Amino acid sequence: MVSLHRALGGPKDPVCTVCIANYNGRALLADCVDSLLSQTVAGRIEILVHDDASTDDSVAFIRERYPQVAILVSESNVGFCIGNNRMAEMASAPFLLLLNNDAALLPDAIEALLEAAVIHGKGDVLTLPQYDWQDGALIDRGCALDLFYNPVPNRREGMRDVAMTIGACLWIARDTWHALGGFPEWMESIGEDLYLCCLARLQGGRVIALAHSGYRHWQGKTFGGNRVTGDGLVTTLKRRRLSERNKSFAMVACTPGPVVWPLLALHIVLLMAEGTLMALLRRDRRIFFDIYLNVPCQLRAHWRSLISHRERNMRRRRVGLGAYLSTFSPLPRKLSMLLRYGVPRVRH
């Protein structure tokens, strides 16, 4: 069940609806929402927050401090996908901006996205340069993908066409969102942005990273992990379990042509080898069983559903394998990360 706390004094004809998924983000929300109220087009923005059964005082904080923000309050924790799908159903503007509660926009961000949306049309997904919350360093301008669907950060200013953008800052026309089916709720969390972008590209759209403006993002603050520290790359068991599973799901559901089957077989072999090595080096059997062996088990459990999604996606596709893979990178992302940071640490 979900209840709606309506906003007071919101715009009558908003140009964009900003959707913020929140769970126990009380300490993050002020920076996020204040960045929206500081936009050059602030008076034309509808702001929705989906609170995913937070146990902190997020809901009371928003109601008291930001009466112009509408809140969907979930009675149970349903995850990122369902939360964003609910907000998209409630949105009244022609464009959606999905924004993490641990992200904050630069003042001209929405104006830049609106201008780009007019140029590129409704079928494309847009994003902005992403900067680290703490030190301001450029993280990416969208991402390429390697052949095993691992995101490869793009930092080249001249490269606008990318394979995906993370859901921390994802701009899409509301009609396009509904035509694509929104986020796949069977993914729960992690990788749903990858799937949506791959599906948009499969159906002839583009994923475009703007060259200017941007947003600050505290990577991993909400979900844990996904950060490079003094001890190297640190992640969490839950994040890696969902990430490896959902990337594999996206590979099956979106890769056009028969090449998907040898690619999937190679992917599984490499995952089992990686999992064995990780478990031995970290002396932790759970890494192999909970993260890596979980992938073929989940593929088997969801195989009929995945094939059904694949068949539907292939019926709707408008590009061939070459065009689909044009924003993919031939270099394995995990190998480059291993050489640079060593074996990642997995927290339970």
C-alpha cells in the first residue's frame, strides 16, 4: 500500500517531474531538494519523493521543510524499481528526471536538459556529467559497456553517445518511459538503469551525455559499496549479488542475434573462475556461493520469463547488432579494475 501526501503550491504545467527514491535518506535530502529549488527553472519543476518505508524521520522532514514536494509513502520496502515506477505513474510533466537522494544538481542542470531534449527529441535518454560529492572530481559522462555488460565510465568530453547512464541522474520523456515499460520490477535494484538504456537503444533511441552542467553524487552512499578507498575497491555482498545477476539478465534480454548464446556461455565460465579466485583470495566461501554461483541459479529459475522478455524485445527492436554494440568497449572492465586496484574487498 502507498499513500500520497500532496504538494502545496506546485506548478500547474510543469516542464519536468523530478522523481526522488528515498530510503532512510534524511541526512541527504536537504542537499538534493535544495539543488532543485535553486534551478534556473525552479518554478516549472514538479518534485515527487517516494519514501520506501524509511525508519528515520524522512517523511516528517519533507512535510515540514518542503511543503511544495509531493510524497508517496510506501507501507513496505519495495525497492528502487517499484518506487520509480510509482512516481512515473503520478508524474504530470512531459519529461521525467530520476534523481538519487544522494545527488545534487548544478543550478543550470534542468535548463540544459530541457534544451537538449528539444534538440534530440523524445526517444532519447539524457544525462549530465557526474562529479564526486566529496572532492568534485569528474566520475563520468555516461558509460560505455564491455561485452559482459560491465559499465565503463566515459570521461571524454567529445563523446556524447554512450551505452547507458546510471539512474542517479536519468532524463527521459514520460511517453518513452511508458513505451519501454519503465524499470523491470523483477530486477529489484541495481542494473535497472542499464536495462532501460539498452532497451531504449535496441528500439532506435540514443543515450546522450551532455557536455556541460552536471551533478554531484555520493556514490554508494545509499546502497553501500561501489567506492575506491585507501584500501582499494570496496563493495558489498548484496550489491555484487544483484549486480552480477541483473547484468546477466540484461545480456539475455537485450543482446540481439544468436551471438548472445556463446557470449552468455563464456560469461558464465568467466564468472565461475572469478568467483573461485575471489573466494580463495578472501578466504570467504560466501563470495562464491552468494554472488557468483547465484548467477546460473537465478538464470535457470527465471529462464522462461527472460526468454519471454527477450522475444518481446527482439520483436520491437529497430537496430542490428553492429549499431547496438557501437557504444560497447572491447576491453574487459573487470580486468582493468583488477590491474589498477587489485582484488576488491566485499563487505557483508
